[in-house]
Amino acid sequence: MTACTKIGLLEIGQTQDVPDQDFLALKDEMEFVTIAPLDIYNDQELAAQFQPLPGELPISSCTRTGQRILISRSALVPELRKGIQEGIKTGCAALLVTCTGEFDLGETTLPIIMPGDLLRDQVQQHQSLIETTAVLVPVDEQQELLLNRWRLRLPSTIPIYVFTLSPQSSLLECRNMGQQLIQSEVDTVIMDCFGYSLAQKRAICEVVPRVFNAKEVSVEFIQSSLRKFAA
């Protein structure tokens, strides 16, 4: 692996003061740079220009202050495309979208890593082991739409439940969620938000035997594919 390989984190929210500890732990393996197109907007502009459309899956995002807000996926796409151009100019070998949502970002020569696709593929590879699964989402407003999305992805014979767990939840709250799920006879948890940390995944794993985490599968993909992205 080459430590100089630059991976752009294409943020669906604004830059946070506290670095992501999961990526900070990889600083000796690769360089991560934050690309946050929404940084140019203030809170009022975000509320006015990025309001989710009726029937649209709202994207859970964060402002600079860490406040969680819901934004429109369709309004976010043009901003992400601007971020791709910034990634190309700054010499990124690849971009990682920090969201499990589905986005049409158009054609580009720069590899774009979509955690939602990686998460779906990993879960489907293990679906023969799943008896009952729970999907964790960051906000209540996403529950119904994400439940329907996973019903399309998994066999109809697998019962699927959906629960809200904030990405800001403590490790104790994560373990308590795991206890609640295991009492409901859930054997698999899908953490369908990129904001869930690896530590939160491990906390739930102390109770539930099988947990899929979008950030973890993305990091594993980057590490295994690093030579392909290296210039």
C-alpha cells in the first residue's frame, strides 16, 4: 500500500470540526481529504434550497454545528457533481460518497465508491444465513422508504423490521439497541447509514451475531482495491 494515495470523502453534509476517527486510524495507509460542496451554504440557505420533495427519500445530513437535518436527494446531486470536479482537480485517486443513498452522478473518469451499493452486495452475499433482520436508520422519516428498499433487495421469506438509531448514539445506547433486537429474535442488523461508526457496530455485535456496517465495508473495499486507485 502507498501512504500517498489520496481518497476524497465526498460529503453529503458540511465539514465537521471533529475528524472521523475511523478514517483517522487509516492515515498511515492512505490520505483522506474532505470535499464538502455544501460548505458554501448557511443554515437558512440549506433550509430554503434543499427541502426534501414530497415522496422523495430524504437524505440525513449534518450542518457544521453537528445538527442533523434532512435534505433533498435531487437537490444534492448537482452539488455532488461539483464535488467530483473538485476531487479531480485536487488529484484524488477515488472518491467515497459518505452516504448509503443512491445518486446518479453521471459519467466520470474518477472512480466513485458508493457505500450503499457495497452494503447491499455484502448483505445479499450472506442472505442465506439470515432468518430475521433489522434495518437501522438515522431518522424516523427514512423508516418506511428504507424498509421498502430492503424488501426489494432481500427474499420475501425474510422478515424485515426497521428501527431508528441516531449516529450520535453512545456505545451503551447501541448495546441496548442490540439487546432490544435480540429479544425480538433478530439475528442480523443492517446499519443503513454511513454515519454509524465501527465502534457502534462492534457494540451491537456484542449482542447480535451478524451486523453489516456501511463504513466498514467501504473501508475494506478501499483497502483491497488501493492498487487500482493508485496513480
